[in-house]
Amino acid sequence: MPGKKNFLDRFIERVEDVDAGSRQAYILRLARERGFFETVFNAVEEGILVLDEKLRIRYFNRAAKELLALPEDMENIRISRLIPNVDWQRILDQDAEAWTRLSRQEVEIAYPTQRFLQMYLVPHDREANLATMILRDVTESRKRTLDALEQQTAQAVSMLAAGVAHEIGNPLNSLYLNLQLLETPEKLEPGEAAEMIHDCKNEVERLDNILTSFLAAIRPGKPKFEPVDLHQLVLETLSFIHRELESRRIQVICNWPEEQLPRIKGDPQQLKQAFFNIVKNALQAMTAGGNLRIGLVRDEEFEILSFTDEGQGMNREQLGDMFTPFKTSKATGNGLGTMIIQRVCREHGADFGVDSKPDAGTTVSIRFPLGQRRMRSLPE
């Protein structure tokens, strides 16, 4: 607010009001206290910086200097230059109370060495127009987490491979028996050969579906992020599957906001694959037809996409089995669809939630983070 005195102005006025002797003692005391806090701040491992409203660095401790390789001359250095992969403009546009909520994130820097830093801002009072940034080096802990995740992935792949071997056994046996019978056509009734060929074709399609889903689950490929419109991706997914929706007498009801929502960073092909699996699960759950409601809303931090069906719903045991490969209550399912949805959401830093009750339908919701940042979510 114009005309409002800052801390330094008030401090100078107070010092000018005291006599020379008291003034000297007061300044010496402040110097000793400053030295004490300087020692404390330089002893901690986290980087500490004080920023003003223009993102200029007003103070930094030893750890911050080492993490960011800060130069001696900080006159024209702004934190946005040192940590560029943050939506600083969006933070500046908010009031101080929103800073902490908007700026808690993990960032990657390339200089002086490649590191992953966990950062968050703590705003000072309104009069100070300052904020304290705290940086924590999480490179090693992140590496340990990723190593542990790779081990879990290897175990999951082994389990999936065993599941595939078991799942392909039945269609292969059926193919073998039908082909054996087709070798002796003279023993078959009229029309029986055509029926067997049709059965063989169905079994081949079943095998192809199992292998395709398996490869999509374990070898998804690196996502290619670009600005995407969730509304448009959902419409493209519905267009692809609309004939099956119509044949099952399922009406899709979309609830979109009137205003144009901002685009998020995402891989359009992977997202459409996830949406397809969600819609596929919904139509398989609604055996007698019904309404599929799709909603898209936005709050201060997320765009939230939801799919609500009117199917038979799931009990607690079925919900617990949702993420177990090849364990499904569907007659034609293989249990990999939900695994693919979960993997795509994790790659996009999105929260994936399921709310379901028997005979009350199921709601699947995905919360996509807003802004240029992309949070990295790891499974529990």
C-alpha cells in the first residue's frame, strides 16, 4: 500500500529517537544477534533465501549458495533466473496467502550440477512484502525411491508374465482342439467346420487382446507432453467408442464449465487410452444400459475429470482387487485396464480415485495439477 512505512523506515525512526550511547549499544546488540542467527542459518542443510515481491534475492545462507552456485554480486539476480521451471508469474499474481499453496513443489535444476530440489515459500506479513524460500536437496532420496520402484516394477513384470502364461493357456488349448478336429473334416457335421473356424477366430482375438493389454501395461513408452484440452480428448475418446455405447443403450451426459479451462501438460495418446479404459469399464458395468455422466471442474490447484456410471458397483473386496492384474469380475476382462489407467495418471502426476458401492454405481475421478509444473506421483 503506497505510503506505508516498511520495517527499515520504522527501525531508523526508532534509532533516531534514542541518545548516542544507547544507539551504539542497540546497534551492537543487533549485530551480535545478527551474527547468532547467521551462524544458525549457515549450520542448517536446507537452503534459505529471502525474496522480495520482484523475486530479487535479499538474503541467502551457505547451503543456498552451494545449491544454486550464487555469485558474490546479487544486484541483478532474480530467483526466476536460477530456478526457471516454475510458474513465477502465477505466484506473483497471487496474494501472499496463496504463495505457500502454489509453490510447494519439486523442481529440477541443471546448474551447477543436476539436482532435484524440494522448494516451498513461506510469506512474511503483508507489510514486509517478503517471502522466505526453503530448498531441500532430495536428489539422493529420489534416487533411492526410483531404485526401489524399479525393483518393484521388475517383480510386477515377473508376476504379469506368469499371469500371461496362465491366461493364454485356455485359448491355446481351444485352438489346438478345434484345429485337430478340422484335420478330419469327413467326421464333422454340416456347418460344424464353419462354427469351429469362428471359434478359432474369437480365440485369436482373445489372445491378441491379452498380449496388447500386457504390453501396454509394462511397456508404455515415454510420454510426450504437450498442452492438451481435456474436454477435447474426452470427446475424441467418446467418438471412438460411440457405436458400442449406442448398442448397449448407454447415454453419455457431459457437464462442462461454460468458460474455457486452461490446457494442462499431457500426452494426448496415453490420456485417451486411460479414458477409453474408464469408459469401457463403465459400459461393461451397465449391462442393462443407463447414463454415464462425465464432469470437468476446476479449483485453485486442479482440473478434476470424473466418470460416473449407473452399474452394479463394487464391494470392498472387489475394490481391493481392482489393481491386481488378471483378477477381474468381468467375464471378458483381464484386469489390466485399471493398471493402465493408474500408470497413465502416475506419469501425469495426477491423483486417481475410485468411489463405488454395490448397486449404486461407480465414480472414477482424476485430478490433474494446474500450472506449468508437473508433480511426480509415486505409488505407495
